[in-house]
Amino acid sequence: MLIIQHHVKTVPHLLLPTNQFDLTMKLTGHDLKQINDTTLEHLSPEQLLSFSKRMLADLKEAMDRLNQNSNNSSKPPSSTPPWVTTPADQENTGDEDGEDHDNNKPRREVNDTPPPKDEQPGSTPETPDSSGTQPSSQEGTDASSTQKTSPVKRTAGKQQGAEGFGRTQQLPVTAIVHHSSTHCTVCNAYLGGHETQVAWTAFYSLDIAESIPEQPGIHLNHTKHIFFEIECACGHHNRSEPHAVMPEASWPKTNLSEWRLVGPRFAAMIVMLSKRYRNSRRLIREFLYDFLGIELSVGTIDQTIREAGRSVEPLEEGLIHEIEEASLAYVDETSWKEAGNLRWLWVFRTLTVVLFVAGKRDRTIFCKLLLDGRFKGIVMSDGWVVYREYANRLRCWAHLIRKARGLSESCNFVATKVGLEILALFTTFQDAIYIARNQPEQPFGTLAKQYENEMEQLKALCEAHKDSNHDKLRAFARELLRDWDVVVRQIYDPSLPLTNNDAERILRHWVIDRRLSYGTRTVEGTRSFTLLASVIETCRIRGAPAWDYLTTVIAAARKGLELPALPGMQAANLNLPGITS
Ligand SMILES: [Zn+2]
């Protein structure tokens, strides 16, 4: 009895929301607290039998729930406790290692923590801002977002008594670049070389040299950019200036400018350390110091990542357009936290594009992207009700097979029997589909005709149990019947994909990122995150180096130039839709 009490008590707390538990179990926690050996000793044989039956039903239910995991139910892999290794973990060990790093310390840090304004502008006239912020920048407002989210009101700027990170590091200058006007902008007269002009400002830029095969490794360039001015004979005052992109309402705290300590290639590396390798700003700072001997503040790192997000923003339109043109889109979604508010993070994946969008926890984004009539392709998804609004879709069989397996492992005799039968039928179909794919293409519906009887059997099983007393069996039978045409679509056309793994695997990387970072803190932070994630993953599925591409995009964006096009699909990747993660 004590053991039973123990099981029943631990199940809801570890694995299930308590309310769901109390609703379907016959004995509540409140009941169990009152029942002991004495209670049972005072029951008549009839009462004892009746109570035993209820207890047995509860015990079976509890056992089923204890055994439930992402392998035999619709529970997403992210619901698996972190200490349980799932098959997906084993597949992706190279990637998921990050999950364990730094696990001795509670990770309070948030990826998009507004940067502490710990960078003080340089003081010499030649280096108005050696920290990478602009002389007249509004970066000081960064700290204002802290006021929104943190319970304690903080003033902008360095806090009294806080550790200061004023840029004191002196690195040898490896190159000097002179920026001067050669001709007068008014009369077009030749103005002479920079030697005849007056230097009015300068900034330092730290960047990573492009790697050459003969010399692997990371090599730093520390470049001094000097800007000159001169008065023309016509009276016009000519001055060369680092380019600054006009402020944008949607990026109130993110300026885009050439005037940066962190050069484009170095910035792209910081983005990769953050997004691809899931390091917090603080860990990146530590890494740069420990391995490259570079001191950068958390604020500069944060600014660099958000600026990169704004840099790649113009690419989004092209990504959406490619999705609209695609014949098949894999779609999945998960929860995301922005400043403690629950949001929805969506991933849309086609053969050549990955797009992340974060927004409200409803159908808005799905409707905007795929239900507005421009997308004509097939949607592959799980069984979430929102997707049913789109008729031309596929169901992920991995989810259905997991549910069938869950039933087959139930303690209920009927559910086990039916679960095993459904599982066997799906396995038969699946095997037949794999075989059909390796054979010359046959007319539409050939396989369905061949497996007509088995499909009828499946349908009959669902019909027979659609009013079953067993909750899960009834729900599953109804689900299959309701979505019948979509469920069996791959049997009619075996070339269609069977699972949504291509989207789920990509999303998984960012689910781990969310667990490490606790989400984002600001709207700009979320925006920057989804944009960069989209570009990085798109490069990855195309087999193109994301670091190189981000470098060229950041460099162009800072100069206000048109962005280079996304790299094309590498031939080797065309037949490998599963290279992600
Ligand atoms: Zn002139």
C-alpha cells in the first residue's frame, strides 16, 4: 500500500500537470492522504473488492503514465527530463554537448540582457570611441530597457560600485587606412592625397583576417581608420566620414555603422558563438579573453549581435518569397519566452530555406505566412488543430506511430491489443512506402490499391473503438478518422515525406538554446534572434559556410550597400534534406 501511495504521489509532480491527473484518476491525493492500513481493515469484503477495483484501475493508469515518454506518446522530446537520454540526443551528441557546459552554476543570465553601459567612449580626440559605439550614438538608451524588465529601477550607465570595463587594452596596430576625399563634392576639383589634408577623427577596428588554406587558425587585424578633411579653393569644406545607416523605428536601440571596434568577420564569429554554439554573452566574453586575448564588454558583444540581426533583416523578404514558391513546407512550433512573456516560435522549412518567426501564441503567424493564398504547396505538420485549416497537408507519421506504440504499451488489455494492431499496420505501410520509393515510379494510388485491405482494417479498427471507454484509444481512433485522407496520403503517393523530422530537428537546437538562455528580453532581441537563426540555418541546409556569408552581409550593411545574395544550394546538399542540426 505504501508503495502505491508513493507512486501515485510522485507521478503527477514529476511528469504531469497535477490538474490533468486529478481529473482522470479515481483516487485523489486528498483521498490517499486519509487512507491507511486501518482504513482497509475496517472495510467489509464487498467494500474492499470495490475499492480494490478502483485502486487497480488507478495503478494501471499510474503505470502507463510513468512509462510515458517522447518515444511512445505525443509528448514532445523537449518534455523529456534533461537527464534522460533520448534517441535524438544520441543522434546529435556533437551538438547537444553544449547543454552540459557550465551546469554547475545556475544560469541566471539572459541572452538578450540589455548591455550594461560599461563602455566609456575613448578620451583622445583621435579615438572618439574606441569601444565600438558611435560618437553621437544613442546606445546609452540601451540601459533603459533594463528599467522595463528589472524590478529595481536603475539609472542608465555604469552602476556605482560595478566592475568597470572601460577599454584599456592596447593592441599593436597592424594597418592604417586613410579615408580622404579625392575630389571636391561641389566643384569636383582635385583635393590631393591625404598627406595634404587634416585628420579630424579616427577609430580602431579589430577584425579576423580571412583564413588562407596555407595558414589555418585565427589571425587578428587591428586597423586604425583615419578620416581627413580639407577646405577646397571654392570654399567648400570636404570631409570623409565613416558611414552610418539611418536610424529605423523598428530598431530604436540598434545602430548600424561602419564605426565599430568589432570588424565584420569578428562580428560574424561572435554571432556564430552565440547562435550556433549557444554561448551566453558572458561566456563569449570569457572565450575571447581566454583564447584570443581580446577584452570585449558584454555590452559590446550584445550590441554586435543585435546589429548583425538588423544587418540581415532585408534578407527575410527573400526567404518568405522562397517559402511561398516551395512545393512542400515542414512546419513546427514551440514556446518561447520574451521578457518573461510566453510567445510562439515557429519554424518553416522547405528544401532550400529555413525561416524562424516569433509571435503570439495563436494561429496569426501560420495564417499570415501560409494561409494568405500565396503558398500553394503541401504543409507537413503534427496534428495541432491550427494546421487543419490548411487542406493540402501531410501528417507526421512519427507522431502517429508514437501514439500507437503508447497504446500498445498500455496496461489496458483492449488498448494494448488495438495499439499493437494499429502499430503493425502503420509499420506495414511504412515498409511498403520505403520499398516503393526505391522502385520505378508507379501511377498515383498504386500502393493504396495494393494495400486496400490493410487500409480498410485500420479504418475498421478506428470505427470500432471511436467510442471506447479508454480515453487515449478513443481519442486516437477519432483523430485518425477525422484526418483520414491526410493520414493515408503518403500511401497514395509514396514520394511524399513520412515525418516532420526536418523541421523538428532544426527546432530542437533552438529549444536547447531557450533552456540555456531563458529566451530573449526585448522585442529587438527576439527579432535579431529569429533573423540570425533563419540565415544561419538556411546557410547550413544549403551547405554554405554561414560565417563567411554573415561577414559579407555585415560588412555591406554597415556601409549601407546592397546585401550579397544568399549562397545557392550546394549540389552535394540537394539530396540530403536531413543534414540539419
Ligand atoms: Zn570645390
